[in-house]
Amino acid sequence: MYKVTTHNEKETIELAQNMESEKFPNMVICLEGDLGSGKTVFTKGFAHALGIEEAITSPTFNIIKEYPNGELPLYHMDVYRLEGNVEDLGLDEYFHKGGVVIIEWADMIQDYLPEERLEIKIRVLDDVEDARVLIINPIGQAYEELCEAVL
Ligand SMILES: Nc1ncnc2c1ncn2[C@@H]1O[C@H](COP(=O)(O)OP(=O)(O)OP(=O)(O)O)[C@@H](O)[C@H]1O
Ligand SMILES: [Mg+2]
């Protein structure tokens, strides 16, 4: 487990960019953290590093947004407003499409996540404005190697 503090939005973006430099197909990044903690900021940083030029907006209504035009396809999910069956999302398909999956509020679908994944919990600090503590937990060898390379 790693603990990284970022002091502003830019540092969170840089962290995402560093992780992108170690990307691999079928990578899954699970983001957890309160509203406004920085999950979408992280996703934007990663997407930009992939070369995706479209604006990244939270996929509120369709839950899953696809960005096919980067170095690897990006599948951005935000399951906060998920209603109905998780099964209906066909998540497993996305985990094996050869792209990168980034899931906001992944803790809400804990039982449906792949065994191997990168978990990032973002904590807002009460006393330091714009600081975030990211608790990063790599599960599986590929993610451990990624963290060793980047952190
Ligand atoms: N260190 C930091 N890292 C990331 N974002 C930060 C940081 N400091 C301040 N911010 C601000 O916090 C906000 C994070 O918003 P963001 O939309 O990424 O949150 P979120 O976790 O995706 O929320 P939601 O659960 O509503 O989707 C932005 O306004 C950003 O500028
Ligand atoms: Mg968000």
C-alpha cells in the first residue's frame, strides 16, 4: 500500500499521467472517495496522457463512457447513480476489451470488480486546502510493478 499526498489539482493530474506511462491493456483502476475528492480530475489527467482530446465529463446518465481514440481505448464509468442491476452493465466485457477501465465509486460495485486491479482511495483533508491523500493499493503483480515504477 502506498500513500501519496497531492497539494493541488495539478499534482493529482501528474500522478495520473505517471501511471498512464505504465499502462497496459485491460488495466482496471478503481477510484473511491467522497464527492468532489478528485476522481474525475484523476481520470481527466489519465485520459489526456492517453492522447484523448475530447472533454471528459462524468458519465452520469449512461454510467459508462467510451473514448476509443487514445493510445488505448478508455472506458470511464461512474457508478454513483447506478440503479438496477449491476449485471446489466456487462462489466466483464469491458474488463477484457484491451483498453483501460477507470471506475469512479468502485466501492459500490465491490463484488463485480476483477480480482486484479489498482485501488485508489482519495481522502480530502479538512485542514489543508486543496490537499488530497491518495491511498494506493495494487492487487496483482502487474499493478505492483506499476506502482514500483511510478511511486
Ligand atoms: N489535490 C487535488 N487533487 C484533485 N482535485 C483537487 C485537489 N485540490 C482541489 N481539487 C478540486 O477538487 C475538485 C475535484 O472534483 P472532481 O470532479 O474530480 O471530484 P469527484 O471525486 O470526481 O467527485 P464526484 O464524486 O462528484 O464525481 C475539483 O474542483 C478540483 O479542482
Ligand atoms: Mg467525478
